[in-house]
Amino acid sequence: MVLKESKNIKYFIVIIFLVFNSFSATNTNDAIYKDAPPIKTKKVDEPPFGKFPLSSTQNVSKKLDSVFKRLNKRHGFHGSVLVAQNGKLIFNNEYGYADFKTKTKLNSKSTFQLASVSKQFTATAVLILYEQGLIGLNDPVTEYFPNFPYKEITIKHLLNHTSGLPKYFWLAEHKWEKQLAPDNSEMIDLMVEYDLPLFFRPGSRFDYSNTGYFVLASLIEKVSGMEYGLFLDKNIFEPLNMKNSFVYRFQIDSEDENQLKGYKLYRRRRYAPVTGTVNDAIVGDKNVYSTAEDLLIWVNALNSCKVISDTSLYEMYTKGKTKYNRNIPYGYGFRIKNEDSEKIVYHNGKWNGFSTSIKQYTDSDLVIVILEH
């Protein structure tokens, strides 16, 4: 956890990209995910991912290690950093503490709350159900939750943040009266009970919505008959051998031995753990925990179409549109933008002391993961 988390994450990525430009093994001939189908897929090294020879990465690793040691010492960066290209690992290291009280250091199995980076897992789970013929992306949500008060909203509206749904945070903080935090099904019931007005007509514009992704997770549970975390275990984490990834619901699930707490930084470098809130048993918009190495396994598998088809992957990595045919900067579970003519597929997250980022430069086939707490 650092003082200006979102700005520092962006700063760290710029540093990595600049240092990476000196990496002699850069090869853009295998670039994928252009702006038109079909997608060119490629094999990835197993298990679970390849590594460039030490002789070719030593220079860039030394530079990055020096930078992040300085950032840890001077600016309080405590986290994990990973850089990969063409599915192969270039750099991966941890800096700082897992527990500030005991001074226990971070290691490769320390699991970070991914915050909004969790949304890509929710979107993928929806696409898995779609490919199994169990849902349609243009289906109204009321087909699965008949009492849902917003009849025009479709699954696709939820995926690309064009639903206009009100904020469930406000409902939980102002209308929830029980001692334990609400889970997804209880929050759906609360939305039905209070029927808050929409921010805008569904499909008319883009507005980033945590509510939409908790509703998607609830739909996954309803259609599959499994809890959201179990669905991810059975369909993503276990098949891909992501041994350090799981879903955690505050006050419901037991904590994992490697599960990190988020911290808040006070003056004089004093850190205090951030406690759970009334919003922390809700899953789908957040509450996936993982490691940098597991996320590289995940990206490699996703990009080689081992999880969903190339058609679904193309839709996931393509900007959506409003009903007025205006582009929006979001696909399914990922933000999409262009910098210097290069397509970037990414997501950042910030929640309860955690700041996270996963960023893919698709022309360079470069992946950058930064996790901090």
C-alpha cells in the first residue's frame, strides 16, 4: 500500500515499459488480438510457463530489481511484480512485507486481493456458460431473476457496463440491518426490495459498475447451481493448475494461510490493517485472490483459447458499443485502449488497501502484473 495508489501503479508500469525497451529478446512477430478476426492463437510453454534464458534477461532484471528496491525503501512499495513476453517469464520478484507487525516478507505464494481485476474471471465464467448453451448474452436478467426490477437490462449490458444500475455499496451501507455482511443472494433481494432508480436507460452510455458484476456472479450461481468461488475452482483454477487462486467472502469463508491483508499507511511509515466491511461478502466485482505467477498462467491459458473460444476471446478484447453505436473503452471484464498505435488490454483494481494491475500490450505480446498491499 502506498500513498497514491492508482498514480503509482501507472508510474510503475511506465518504468517497466521503459526498462523493457532495452530487452534484447523483444519479438513482435507473434502479435495477436488485432482489431479484426480471426484471432491468431499460439501455443504456450508448459508447465506452467516458460522462461527466457538468464543470459538474455539479466540486464533488464537487474534494472527492474534496482528500481523496485528503491521504491520499496523510499516510497513504501510492498508487492509483487511480473513481466512476461510471448508467454515466457522475463522478470518476477516480491518486495517488502506480507505482515507489517511480524515483519514477515512477501513470497511467491502470498495471495493478493485482486479487487476489480477479479472482473475478468467473472466475465470469463459468463462466457463459459454462454458457450455451453446455458445463457444468451442478449438475454434479459429477468429471465433468471424474475423479480429483478430492471426489465430492459441484458447480460451484455452488465458485461460492458452499459446497464445504468445503481450502486449496491449504497444499499449495503444504508439499508442492510443484519450483523453479518450480505452475500450475493441477499444483495439481489435487497435490490428487488428497494428498486432504486437507474442512472440512465440501459445501453445508452457507459458507466463503470461494480453492481453489474456482482449481478453477473449471482447469475453464474443461479444457472450453474454452484457458488461463484466453486465455479471458478472447477472451471478455471483447478484445470489451469492455479494453485494459489481462490475466492474469499468476508465473514463466510475461512482465510487461507497465504492470504494477505490490505494495509493503510499513516504518517511516519506506520501501517494498520484494513478490516472488512459490509460490502466484503459480495463477489464478482472483487474478492478473487491470486499471485502474479498464477495470473501469468491465467493470461497464457486465456490467450491460447484453453478457457473460452477464439470468438469469445475476440469479443472480450474488443470495445463495446452503446445502443447509439458509440464505442466504449471496455470489452468483457477488460478495459481497452490504444497508446502510440498499440492496443492495450488491461484492468486495474483498488480495494481495502490493495492496488492491482494486469496489462497486456498486444502488439508486443508483453504482460505486466503489479500487485501491492
